[in-house]
Amino acid sequence: QVQLVESGGGLVQAGESLRLSCAASGSISSINTMGWYRQAPGKQRGLVASIARGGTTNYADSVKGRFTIARDNGKNTVYLQMNSLKPEDTAVYYCHADLLLQIGKIFNSWGQGTQVTVSS
């Protein structure tokens, strides 16, 4: 019923920037919180940034000041602007959304992930 599709990942050098996008589609009534998680090989998936429907944001300490999360509620899309990228930012980035479906059920949806690789 719901799909999240990420885009914008790629290979960049340290200090460069990338902008990730995630578009939600399906039988969605509303989206509460949207966020980005990341997972490197052999490591646990962790929250990078999140944004509530009203605009309140939350960032991991490791990315604060470098990354900016934003959303377009009309497009059901969340963005992650990543500046001053570091090799330790290398990971698969996953989009997540807390949704209310049209059928009235709460649903947690995940994207398939997009690879971000930062070379030194």
C-alpha cells in the first residue's frame, strides 16, 4: 500500500555534498515523522535525522551542523542535504516514515536504501 523511494546517493570525495530525496506514495492518509537512517557494513542501523510534520527536526550529533533535513508535505517527500561529507558518512541511507493509512491503521514504512560513499 505504501512505498518509499530514495534517490540521490553516489560517490563523492571528502568535503563534497550530496542531496538525498525520498518520496512516499500509496494509500496514505497522513505522514507524521519522516527520517533518514544509515547503516554501514557490520554496523547497526542508526538514526541520522528526522523531521516531524510541523517541522521539528532532530539530528545525530555526528551530523549536526553538516546535514539538513527538510520535507515537502504536499509532495510527501523528505530531503537530506549532506554537506562537508566525511568518509565515516559512508553507508546505505534508508528513508523511514510513520504513516497513517487511508484504512485507519498506523504503518511504519522503509525505503530500499541508497548508497552514499565518501572517499578520502
